[in-house]
Amino acid sequence: MADSISDVIYYYCCNVCEEDNVNSEALFYCQPCSKGYCDKCIEKHNGLFQKHKSFGRKGLDKWPAAKTALDLLQNCQQHPDHRIERFCDHMKLCCVLCHLYDHK
């Protein structure tokens, strides 16, 4: 269980808050800007970019894949800090460490 707000991991983080090292959940996404916004930042965004159309969570199909989901697909399960880079002879996806230690 997370002890503080900074320990919470969101599927979509507010990109503006993230630049200020603040962890907040993105509730809106703007396609022209390619950024997610929390409820506070979307107000500022909408004031500056009145012609941009942003999507809430109901339009989630228009949002990009979450970074955490992409990391799960691209990173090795055994070595999460390494990307999958190879398809070995044993029909497995491997990172460099898996290939080095498990497939000699």
C-alpha cells in the first residue's frame, strides 16, 4: 500500500506536473499537444489553446498507450531494467543478460 501521494503510480501522469516533479494523475489528454493533463492543468491549457480538443477518460480509446503498459511489454520480466532485444533459439524473448547467462 502506498504511504504517500508520491508513492502512487498512475497509468497516465500529468505531463505538466511531472516536469515540476509533482506526481498527479492525468484525467484529460490533448492530441495536438500529445500530453496528459490533471484537472488543474487542463484549465490553464484550455485557456491558452481554445481550439484544441481534449479528451477525458470516456475518450480513453483516443489516448496513447500508457508508459507503464509499454514498459511491461518491452522490458524483460526477469531483468526489468533491460529491454527485450533478442529471440533466442529456445523460442523465448530475451534481454542481453538472459541471453548471456541462460543461453550459453
